[in-house]
Amino acid sequence: MKNDLREKSNAELLKQVDTLKEELFTLRFQQATGQLSSPARMREVRKTIARIKTVLTERTLGERK
């Protein structure tokens, strides 16, 4: 999965982050109302967002050199 992220363009990664943030919002809402069926999915989504942001930051820092 890590390599998949590195192969995508910045625009694709930013679009994926937006999608994952929407999913995370939905999951938080389900948790608050007691309807969350898979609590592990929240952790997975948060970590995926962090991975994408890490790749984007590495690219930004790499361009500055």
C-alpha cells in the first residue's frame, strides 16, 4: 500500500485525503450515536490519512532542496 501512495500524483492524494476525511466524519458520527460497527476502521482511516500526508510532506521537502 505504501508504494501505491508514492505512485499517485499530488492531486490524486489530496482527493483521497478529502474522501477519507468524509469517511472519518461519518464514522465519528456513527460512534457518537452508538451505531459504529467497526471501531478499528476509524484507526485505519486516520493512519491512512497520516501516511498520505507524510508522502506529500516528503515531496514538498524534496522540492525545496
